[in-house]
Amino acid sequence: MEPITIFVGGKLTNPLNGSLSRAHWSHKHKWSMGWKAATWNAVAQTEANPFHPCHVVIVAEVPKRVMFLAQTARVFDEDGLQAALKPIRDALMGWPPDAPTHWRVIHSDAPDSGHVFQYAQVVNRQERGVRITVETLT
């Protein structure tokens, strides 16, 4: 499989700091669901979508390298970056939760899944969001 790049636009928020860290659980849930929906909409517009005319078959269980490049207004610390990207990473396992299994990019994000996750960030105030690159490990 050739690498697939997906861009999810939006302003990332560190849920461990600021107002989101003190927010009611329902506000955090809404924040998380918003990112999951945006991620899945971005996936649906790429070759990973089973209904896309240039469909690329992705077997979720095949080990992959998933690289997240956060484009932010300011630099996040390492744990804050991973926390901000958590709903996006979770959405790659299929969203909504009842989505068909063949729509999944990865089957699990557990340490024993075989997938490798890498995180990086750049300051880019003009195009904020996350660039996700998925490639199979060989």
C-alpha cells in the first residue's frame, strides 16, 4: 500500500490544560466527538474510503506506521500533543462506533497491535489541523 495522507482541519486544544481541563464531562465528550467526526469525514474523502473511485484496500490488522503532524498556533508539550490527538487516533479505528469493520484504518491502538504511532508538530497559523500519514510496515 502506498502511503495515504489525510488532513483534518481545525484548532487543536490540549485537554489537559486550560478551560477544557476543568470542563464538565459532557463538554469534553462533545469536543472529542467533534474531532472524531471531522477525522472520519476526512478519511471518507480519501482513497481509504471503500466507496472512493480510487479506493485503496486497507486491511486494518496489517501493521502500519501512523504519523501525526499537528499544525498549531503554538508548540504543545509532548503529553499535551498526544492528549490533543487522542480523539483523532481513536477515530482511525472506525467512527461512528457501529461503522463497518472494513472502514477501519487500524484495528486497535493497543501496544500489542503492531501499529507504530509517531507524533510531530509545526507552527502553522495559516493551515491549522493535523496531517495524518498512514503506511504499511514492511
